[in-house]
Amino acid sequence: MKKGILVASFGTTYISTREKTIGAIEEKMAKAFPDFEVRRAFTSSMVRKRILKNEGIHVDDVDEALSKMKEDGFEEIYVASLHIIAGHEYKKVSHSINRFKDDFKVIKGAKPLLYSKVHYDEAVDAIAKLMPELSENEALVLMGHGSDHAANAAYVMLYHMLERNPLTSHVYLGTVEGYPEAEDILEELEGQGYEKLYLLPFMIVAGDHAINDMASDEDDSWKSFFESNGYQAEPILKGLGEFEPISEMFIKRLKDSM
């Protein structure tokens, strides 16, 4: 039986971070599952269009990728979702899997990074491992994407669990397009005695949001916002996909789906 893994992510137009994160996870999955052929799909139509225009490369969406895998004789398919929450982009993947349920002997989808309670426990442990060593007057601020989807509540749950763990009690989590926002983090920081903040994207890639909304010197960036409120701010331009503890979580999600 011909077996395949389809790695579905939002995607990114930033070439350097694309291969350090999405590409790196795909390679690790290929090594972890040597009997499977690994293929790629991006859920963002905007990202796919820009890559085609700027690089001349066509990246499949999930439906296109599954159609090609059907034509190529695959019978057993597992779709790995490199999404953080079960929001809009993850639902696209789920709907595609459902549309192709009668086209393969086996087709199953893996859960996103944060789904059940045990996943949040794993995420807290992973953050504790990947975070920089902090002194008493330093904190780590994570920038999540955020969403208008109900699954945005995942960020609040994770933040609550980070606060309760002594290893991550100096870690704060906000979002750029959801809740909590940077202003909410600022309120939490007040009176804690912090002087320096490390800023790290809580996103698979260090793309547009990380480079512009988090780390730039523009007036509306998180770096500028926290600096204008009296903190030193040091951005760390590394996507979550570059960290071993996170890639291992996605491999575990895939194993759990099999």
C-alpha cells in the first residue's frame, strides 16, 4: 500500500524562515516515518499567490495536494497540521480531509499544536525548554497570531497555564490579531520589576508578523510599544518550527493520528 504524509501549514512568503521552520519539520517527519512520502500544502491562498508571482513556484492547497496523491496511487494518507489552534485554517484542512474520505483506504488528520489539555501541558514544557535564560528583571513575551475564531481561547488557556508553572511564570502571551493584546500584557507587567523583555513569535514561522509587527522600529510594533513604556525590548526572530521541542510535538500529533 502506497503511504503518504501531507504536511499542511498556513505557509509563508519569507524564503529563509520557510525552510528553517516548515521545511525543517517536513524533513524530520520524513525521517520519523521512512515508509511514507512527505508532501507539502499551504492553506493560505494569499501566500500561495505571492509565492507563484514572486518565485514562480506553485504550492498546492490541501485539495490540490490530495487530488495529486490520489492520482499517484496513494492509498493511506495522514495529514499533519502545522497550525497552532483549531481555528479557521485548521478547519480548512479538516474539511478537505472530509471531502476526500472516500478516495483513499485510509485518510486521517492530526490535531494542531493546541487541542486537548495534555497538548497544553506539552506546550508549557516545550516553552520552558526553548525560552532564553532569564534574570529576575527579565521576562519573555510571546506573540501569537490570534483569531476572531472561538479557538482564540486557546491562547488564554495556555497563558493561564504558563502563569501557574514556576518554570514559565515570567512568560507572557499575547496576540497580534486576537486576545490578549499587547496592552493587556503591559498591564500584567506593571509592578513586576522587569526592565528587559525578550520578544518571541509564538508562530511556526518568523514571517511578516514577527518581522514587522513584533520586531521592527515602526511606531506600532510591539518592540516600539514596550520601549515607549520604559522597557528594553530584544526581539528573537526565530519561528517555533526552528525549535526541537515544538517539532517533536507535531511529530507526536502525527503519530497519535495513526
